[in-house]
Amino acid sequence: MIFMLPAGIADGLLSGGAFVLIVVSWFGMRSISAGRISER
């Protein structure tokens, strides 16, 4: 099963990058720790 390691690493990098983009688009320019979502 060692041959699946490169695909797992690539999957982790791509999903991590997608997660970062989603978080940045969700919070925009305001600070993530600025407050709860319900305070909008």
C-alpha cells in the first residue's frame, strides 16, 4: 500500500489549499478572531 502515499500527500495538499481559500473567502478582510458569525 506504499504506492498510495504520493496520492494521499497530493490529496492533502489540494484539500488544504481549498480549505484555506474557503476560509479566506468566508471571512474576507476582517480578522477571524474578531467575533462570532452571529454578530454580522
